[in-house]
Amino acid sequence: MRSGEKAGTDRFLNSLERYPVDEVIAKQAADYYQTFAKQGITLHIADLIIAATAVEHGLTLVSYNHKHFPMEGIRIHTPMPEF
């Protein structure tokens, strides 16, 4: 964050919904890890937790990186890039 952006950044962060990583989400993330590791695909733990949280709460991810989320049943919205 740049100098002078703290107030705007705080407003943005406070507007976001938060979802705790509970046992169900942790187990789903671990299942994703094992499933893809068996296929020789290594995914970052943060992406596994994000995916498990999205599926558990019926959320749509917004991402340019579909390859980070190869799980079945996950909804991903890819926004148009700004030029």
C-alpha cells in the first residue's frame, strides 16, 4: 500500500466477507492435495484452501489462473483484463 492509501485499503478490507478455515475445509483441501499429488500435480496450500472454501460455501472464484484450480465442481469467473 502506498502512502496515503491506508484509509481506502482499510475500507476495502473491511468490506470483504471472511470465512474461517474449519475442519471441513481443511479436510477438503487435504483431499484435493492427495488427489492431485497422485497425478503428479503440486498445488499451493493457499490455492487448496481457497478452492475448498469456495466449494464449501458455494462461492465463485475470480481468477486469471484457472490452472491453480483444476478441481471439479469449482466455479471460476475470469474477468476481462484491463488494457
